[in-house]
Amino acid sequence: MKIWGIITAVLMLNASVLQAAEYVLLNQDDIADAVKKEFVEEGVDDALELEIFGGQTSFSIEGAQNVRVMVTNLKYDEEQNKFSADAEIFADGNSYAKTSLNGRYFLLEEVFVPVEDIEKGKVLTESMFEKTKMRKNRIKSNHITDLEQLKKSEAKKTLKAGRLITDRDVGPVIIIKKGKTVTAVYKSKGLQITTKAEALEDGALGARVQMMNIKSGKKFTAKVMGPELVEIDD
């Protein structure tokens, strides 16, 4: 019984020691935030993402009430996206540690990506997308980042969640499918003639498509005016 009492007392003592010893933990994200603020001071207002390769980025400071990170001597190469800087950690106003940092930085841009996979043939709506930030160097000229451009388009292939969309992945909404019979209208100098025609290819609103007159079999080009109507070109 005495042994168990001693063990219990030791455990209670250890717990008291742990409670009394308070630590402030700084991690890489804290250091990176301080570096980003220094970038802003240097006039780089864009959102940034950092990869830190060199320098200490984790600190455990015992008994401190106020911890601050000060970054100085920031240098960066815009062509290679490399940076270096000195960081000093202050605990309750006193210098606690110093480290020299180096790594790479990346400018970020807001883009819109699918919230979940979108099947081929779906008409795209605003609710299908979410805003996120992505490294500018990963965004190519054929990527569509504007939500207004994406809305009311049609998926030409399965669009993967979280991935950028290219101009080949989407296109105008097809309102007349190949093989569909529609009304074809010809207008000229107050004269209007209508006939039934078969679409020989898919057509979006405003597109010019090949049609065939149902009775005569004659082929002609017409402009898609709606899901049931085309206008014959002169």
C-alpha cells in the first residue's frame, strides 16, 4: 500500500510540474507568416506561398507570455522565385534565438475550380465551383479562371474536382443535337418561308450548322436561333 501511495504522489508531482511549465510553440507557418509580412513591406502585395528549405523553423519557448518574430534582410529573386532572410525570435522583449532562412516564394492567384466531379455534357452553373488560390506559375494561358466565362458553358469532358479547367474542357451549350428535326426559316425582302430540316451536326446558340431539307434532301447552312429554330443564310 505504501508503494502505491508513493507512485501516486510521484504521478501527481509530475503532473504539477507539467502544468507549471508552459510553452509557446512556434512552427513553420508562424515563421512563414512573418516572412510574408516583410514581403508586403517590400511592396509585394500579392498573396504568397512559401517553401522554406534552410533555417530553423520550429521553436519551443518555455514560460514566455509574449513571443514575436522579426524578419530582416529580406532578399528575393523574381526570376527564380528564391528568397533569403534573417529571423529573430523575441520572448517577452528579449532576444531568444536567431536563424537565417532561405527558400522559394510563389505568387498566388484566385481561380475557380469544380467543387466535385462534373460529368460530360453538364451545363455549368455557379454553384458547381468554389474559389481557391493557386500558384501563378501553374496557371497557363489556356486555363479559364473567370467564373463568368465558365457559367452557362457545357462540359466537353469530365471535369475533376479541384482542378483547373482549360478552354478545351468546356464549350458553348449545345441546344440542337445532330439528327434533330427543327423549323428552318428563310427571310428575304418581306418574304418568309418555313420548312422542316434535320440537323447534320450539333449546334450551340448563334452557331452556323449544316442542315438538310426533310422533303428535298437539299443541304444548306443555317444559324441556330433556338432549340427548335434555325435561320437559313442567304
